[in-house]
Amino acid sequence: MSAQEIMAVAMVLTTCAVLLLGYPVAFSLAGTALIFALAGWAFDLFQLNLLGSLASRYFGVMSNDVLVAVPLFILMGVILERARIAEDLLETMGLLFGRLRGGLSIAVVIVGALLAASTGIVGATVVTMGLLSLPTMLKAGYDPKLATGVICASGTLGQIIPPSIVLVLLGDILQGANTQAQMSIGNWAPDPVSVVDLFAGAFFPGLMLVGLYFAYTLSIAWLRPSVAPALPKYEGDDLGRRVMLVLVPPLALIVSVLGSIIAGVATPTEAAAVGAVGAMLLAARGKGRDGTVYAAAGSLIGMLVVSVIFDLRMNREEVPVLDALAFVLCLALSLVFVISLGLCLLRIGRTGVLSAALTTTMKVTCMVFVIFLGASVFSLVFRGLGGDELVHEVLSTIPGGPFGAMLAVMAVMFVLGFFLDFIEIVFVVIPIVGPVLLAMDIDPIWFGVMVAVNLQTSFLTPPFGFALFYLRGVAPAGVTTGAIYRGIIPFVIIQLVGLGLIALFPALATWLPGVLFD
């Protein structure tokens, strides 16, 4: 191993140590990299002129249209969480499935999946379900280990079920890694890998994990009825009407956002914008007269339908009469939409939901992008020290070829998940190992889905599993940390089983993108 490679390895180990000490991620990545860059320059092992490319990298990040979807999806999720949509879903699903053995756990998994497809924010989902469902499950006689395990695992589904922030970030990084890998083997016109491909690829694996959670909780409830008892029959108002009012609106929002992306009608950024607006309209329901909400939703749907049916371009030499009338209709609908949406924003603004959601969105977005910029410095210095060549050499010599290399990378990511956040792993590890693995003829969509499922597990593994700490912060005093840790073990095993199934049957991740886009 050369002196450059030794310094590259030392930089990685030093960065991990600094992160474990609790320093901010972005500044730890960039600061450690710059220190090693100066040290390498002093010993003639690194060329400082490589840092000159940082400006173009930063400009590329800030001007990336795909990444605009990140703050919009975050805003969509935060508004739904602040508007107590999750609370209504949990109460209604609990009433719907409560009479079954393990029915409450099934309700938690379903709501976790719905929130994953609408918010994608693990912390908000786990905290919300912990506050609302954990006391109910404990009061109903559920074993604390099963209750906490179901809540933590269901809350992390937002990592894999699209539209997911992880998939958006991963798709952007994989695009560059795949291009670099294909060019290294002489393919100068590689097929692009988009966020839409990853959304489609993660659809069935996400549903598979939901099914595995169902199977486990129902099996436990059947074998040990005292662990997950049934609830008494619901004697309140019409349950069917309540289900329709509570479930249909967020489900329609999910279908419209995710369906428009997968169907190719809208880009992820456009769909995220529609999702954010839809979340605002849902938050405005029940805060006054709902006529403005229906007017805004109806005009938005009308504009989407008209724009799909008619050609609204007015800069053509000849514009048919029907297209011109459709254009005028869209102008009228847009005016109705702007006025109605403005009234809805005023309504939710008075409740404090809008300002709190915007503040949270700004904080989370800034955190993500600052980490992105810090990771750019880290990866650039790592490559300048010859670290990419070292990684290529190590992975190429692992027995088993591409399968062995993939297994080794998955194992390393799983271990890193015990200590590091998913954002750190995505921004640091993927740019390093991605080009090497993809150059081995590994399918990029399958690789991305494998990484996403693996990163989901990082939220569940102690000592730094974030979902465990989120739940610990809101759990009753009688629920011990040990019970939470023991309760999550079966679900970590389920995650590994799911990861193994995707590895054995890659079509779980590649079939749907192939059918839709090939």
C-alpha cells in the first residue's frame, strides 16, 4: 500500500472517529478532508489545484433540478404531520382492525406505510405513532417489546417506500456513479439512472417488507394470543363513513403524487410540488368552510386533466379552436386555484401549522444540502489521495466476483449503520464504492434498492438507531430501553431476510422499471 493510500485510509478512520465524537456531520467531513489535503500537499502526496473543481461541483448541486424535490417532499411531509393527519389515520385504522388478534399492530404497519408514502420523514412518523398508538397498545394488553418493535419498524418504511428522500438523494448520486462506471469500461453513452427508476424499483420491495411485518405480527398474535389481544367491538358512529373521510383524501394524494411520477406524467420535482399543495389543502380541511378547499382541489385537478388532453402551447403558427378554448379555461381555473389556495394558506397560517412547517423544512433542507457540500469535499480529497483506486483493488480481489464485492459492501454499510446516519453513508460511501461495483455489470437500480433497504435497517440497529431514540423520547416511563432494543431484534432479522430476498430475486427491484420504461 502506497503512502497516498495509507493517508486515504487514515482520513476515513479519522472522519468516523470525529463523527462518533458528536461533531456536526457536514463540517466533520469537509474539515477532516481539508486537513488531510493540506497534510498531503505538505508531503507532496496531494495536489491542491484539485480543490479548484469544488466551485463547479457546488454549482452543479445548487442548479440540480432533481434535488429541488427534496425541500418540497419535506414540506409535504411536515405539513401532514403538523395537521394531525397521522392521528386520524391511527385512530381510524385501530378501530377498523382492532377486533382482530394483533389488529392494532396491523393498523400501525398500515399507517406507517401510508405515512411513508406521504411524508417519508422517519422521526416524525415514529414520534407520532409512539405518542398515539403505544399507550393504546399497552392499555390493550400488548407486550411492550412487540408494540415498540412494530412502531419503530413501521416508522422506518419511509426510507424505502417512494416517494422517499433517500431515493431522491440516492438516485442523483447513482446517476453520476453509473456514468463514471460506464465510461471507465468504454461505454460513452450509458443508459441514464433516474429517481423515477428507483421509485419504481423500490415499490415492490417496500410492499414486500410491509407483507413480512404483517406475517410476523399475525403469527405472533396467533401463537401467543396474550401478547397481542383483540379489542372490544366498536360501538360509535358509522365506521365506514369515518374510514372514507379519513383514509380516502391522503390516499388520493399518495396515488396522485406517486402515480404521476411512475406513469411519466410528471417529474419528481413537479409531483413533489403538487404533493406539497395537496398537503396544504388537507391541512386546511376542518379549519373553517371547506368550500375553498374543494375549489382549489377541483381547479387543480381540472388544470391537470385539461393539460393532458389538449395542447396548450400558444406560440404555434395555427392554434385550433378547441386548444384555444382549453387555454382560456386553464387561465380561469388557475385564477380560481390561486384565490382558493391563498384563502387556505391564510386559514392554516392562523393555526401556526404553516409557519412551523416552513421553519422545519428550511432546517432539514439546509442540513441535507450542507452535508452534501461537505461530502463533495471529502470525496474529492479521497480520490485525490488515490482512495478510489484502493477501493477498486480491494473489491476486485474479493472472492466471488461481483457477488462477493456486493456482499462485502452491504456488510460494511450494515455495520456503519450502527454508528452513522443514512445521509452520511449515502454521501460518503456510495460515491466511493458505486463506480467500482457498477463497473462490474451490477444493475444500478437493483444496487440502489439494496442500498435503500440496508440503510433503512440503520435506523433500527443499536447503539445509535435513531428510531429507537425517537421512540424512547416519547415512550411511557414503564417501557424500558431494554424492551425497545429487544423488541426491534425480530424486525432487524426481517429486514435482513428482505434484503436477502431482493439479492436472490433481483426482479423484485428491476421488473417494474423494465415494464414501465423499457
